[in-house]
Amino acid sequence: MWYFFYFCFMLQKNYDIAIVGGGIIGLSTAYVLQSNFPFLNILVLEKEPELAFHQTGRNSGVIHSGLYYKPGSQRALHCIKGRKKLIAFASEHNVNFDVCGKLVVATNDEEEKKLHDLKINGMKNSLDNLELLDPLDYNKIEPYIQGQKALWVPHSGIIDYKEFTNKLSDNIVSYNSKSKIITSCKVLDYKKNIITSKGVYNAKHIIFCGGLFADRLANRDGIKLDMQTVGFRGDYYKLADHAKYKINNLVYPVPNPKFPFLGVHFTRMINGDIECGPNAVFTFKREG
């Protein structure tokens, strides 16, 4: 037993800030702190063997415009501000992305009315150059899409969020070589010191960016929550190579207000694949 404690003591390090979670939120938090305060020694701990292993690396890779959110809400403001910062960082650091635009397609009179409301909402969120298009016009963008009307949203795009996250990591350690990003390092306890599968660390402050485990981390820290994580898995189809020509960019339906999702849509991925989905399947495992 004393070998274990000796081993932990030898690995013990002191940091100003420790961040638990190596997804895009954890690395974005670390990057903003490090770029504003280069003298801070920052530690990022990720339990998986690589960064962006879960939600960050397993989504549709869309850069959202802020079209749908309530004008003036925090969600709308952060989406629009975040999109601009995301694109600026990706441009500066050669992260693969494409602001390709998307079509939101109405297939009946009711959806067409909602499409007009959606355009007004987008304009209130400072989205310029939104266009309502007839089939003759939107088929110039997406020739194989049929519908009654479509809203062209030129601000939407696609990106590789895993590549983006790793580029954040590279920049953090370039700002301060004493800062560390450690993978395969599971946090076991953090009452006094941060006890991990790779040793013991000290930090003046701990920030939790644990994704699907955020509620459990908060509970362990003594915070009483009135919410918990409920997992839904999204499944996607992928178009075969011979059918990829049928979709050029992003094609969405008009959202159904009865459901908290944007509907099944076509997405061109940054690697050229075309995905169709998602559905929403309740999952009993947080990482299932």
C-alpha cells in the first residue's frame, strides 16, 4: 500500500486551475483562460485516451447560425458570438471548415407560414441575407430537393470539431509549456487533492466540464440539483458513394414545435460524407 502513496506523492503537481473534461467545452474554457492569462498553469484531465472522444467527436459537425433561438436570449447571443469566434479561430489556425449555407424546406402551407416567421426570427438575431426561395431558385443550390418554399441561411456551415478541439490543446501548451493536457487520466476524487488514475494533483480552482457526467460530478461536490442527465442517442444513415451527388450542403425541414429537435436533416460532413438523421433513441447508458 505504501508504494501506491509514494507513487502518488511523486506524481503530485501544483496548478492554478484544473479542468475536468477534455471535450470542446473543457478545451475552450482552458484556451480562453490561457490566452487571457498566459502565466496561469492550467491542467486539463481527460479519462479517455484521446480528446473529443464522446459528444464533441460524435455529432453532425454543423456550425449553427442562431436562426431558431429566441431573440435576445442567452442561447441566441452565445450562438451568434460563438459562431463568429469559432470561424475566426478555425481560419487563423487552419482547422478544416466550410461556411456552405443551408436550406430549410417547407413542404406545405403550414410549414411555409412558419418559414416566414423563422426568417423574421433570424433577422432579429442579426442574420442578414436570409432569402425565401421558390423551387426554381433553391433547386439551383440543391437540385434534388422537392418542396413548396425554402429559406436560404448562408451563415450555417460544417467543421471538424475533433480537429478544432485538438488545435485548442496545441495552442494552450504553446502559450505556457507548464500547462498540461493529460489523457487516459480518470478523476477518482477531489475533496482536498485531485486523485486520478495517473497520480495526485493540486489546483487552486477546479472547473468541471464533464459532459454527460456533469450532474454526477456536481453531486459529488455537494451541490443539490433539481435536474439530471437523461441520455438520447442519435442514429444516422449515410448516403452511399453513388448517391452523394444528391446533396450539396445542408438541408433541414421546418422544425416541429411539438418536438425539441430540429428534425431529420441532410448534412454534408467535412470529409465529404453525407449523413441523414438523427432520430432520438433513449439510452440507458450515458456512453452507450
